[in-house]
Amino acid sequence: MQIVDAHRHLWDLSRNYHPWLCDDPRIAFRYGDYREICNNYLPEDYDRDSAGYDVVGSVHIEAEWDPSDPVAETRWLDTIAPECRHPLVVVAQARLEREDIEDVLRAHAASPNVRGVRHKPAASPAAHGAKRGGAGSMDDPRWRDGFARLPNYEFSFDLQVPFWHLDQAAELARDFPQTTIILNHTGLPGDRNRDGPTPWRDALELLAVEPNTAVKISGLGLPGQPWTVASNRNVVRDTISIFGVNRCMFASNFPVDRLCATFNDIYRGFKEIVSDYSRDDRDKLFRSNAVDYYRMSI
């Protein structure tokens, strides 16, 4: 099975500044202590982690580079891409409420590798405190003004927010049908109990109504627990059922998800969970959907 890894990262902390990886104290993180990944992660490291798999392409997602110069990450990646064993495309950093957002988008568009941008809009830390209309959120008129510029560059938008903000995301998709919104990390599901309330599934169903949305199935680790088929089967199957096989992509989120699994654990798990799917559908999930959404030449 060929793989296009739809969500991975690279960084060189000896040369470049990523505040969350370089500064102390560390930020609060959903996987807990992440000091293990606070070191360089370069193409040869990814090749070592993914050894044994036929990775034919990948999508580099911005890695919280110094926000004072987001385009510098794109320029760095343009120099690193030739060192990768497979084609690499880029989703660049763009904080959409910036006053200079037009300049940022224009500079990213000058790179032949950039396909879209990502931003993590302002979000509530827990579902019970979720509110609408906050500054820097998807409701913010200034943020939306930045978002409205994406079609000018034919950029897709990678969205990372917890599932309790997907009502905002659904409205955003509806209001801007020209822009494809790709939800990161499966909407960050928490509780895996199918017998209790299902707010995560309800939120995904709300977003999936909008035809210009898709989802990357990744980032499924739980703090202090190993990545297992048993803990993730329902999340994977439910996501595919909700969005349909044509709008889902598998991804490693490496090296971040190395905190809870090996590359082999994750991809062997995905393979087992969808082993009853047709060959064509498995190819969509592992490879061809990412090729299409990120306009890759493979």
C-alpha cells in the first residue's frame, strides 16, 4: 500500500526558532510532557521512523514557527524539500487576523510547494466554557477578512480546533464555499466511550454537511496511553462513516505522535481498522485523497 502522509512536520531547532519547542516553561499540551520531541527532526529522521512503508509523498504542516516571520518557515522548507525521498508540499502558517495578512499570503504563494495555510483560531479550553464571538476566533470579523482572501491564492485551509467549535467551522464553510476546509486531527476527540453522550460525533456530523470540508484522521493519542486499535477503532470508523471515504485522509502527525506510538503502530493500526474496505477505498484513505486535496503531482 502506497502512502501519502497528509500531516507531518520537520524542524531544525539548532537554526530556527519554534517557541513551543525552544522556550521554557513548556506549554500545556494534550499529550502531556513533550520534551522528547524538543530536538531536531529532519528528513533523515522521518525516513528512519517510516522505514518499511512505501511513502510516496507527504504534506508538511506548519510547526508553530516564530510568528513574527511565518514566511521564513516556507523559505526554509523550500531548501529542505530536495532532501526528502518523496515529493513534499506545504501548508504554511498564516494568522488570519494579522494586519499584514495579504503580504504573508502573497509571500507564501511565491513558493512552488505551498498548497494552503493553517491557523489555530482562538478556542475555549473546554466544551463547557465554549463561547462565540471571541477575538481571533472564526467569528471575529477581522479573522474572517483574512480568511476571505484565501481564494485569491487558491489556498485550502487546514483548521485545528477542538470539536466544540465545529459549529463555527460549519458556518465558516457555508459562508465561504470556494475554500476547502480540512479539519486536523479528527476534531481532537477526547472521551472514547460510545455508550455515553456523543458531542464529538454530533459536531463532526454538523461540519460534514458542508461539501467543502474534509478531515485528516490523525492525532488520536491519549495522554499516558499507548496508541491501540481498540482505543481508536470507533473514532476512525465513525469519522469515515460521517464524512465518507472520499473526504478522509490518514496521517502520522510525526514526530508529535511519536509521544504515544511508533509510525508502525499508527499505520499498522489504520490498516487493520479498514481491512474490510475495498482496495480502492483503502487507496483513497492512505494515498489518493491527499494527492487530490493537496494538488500533488505523484
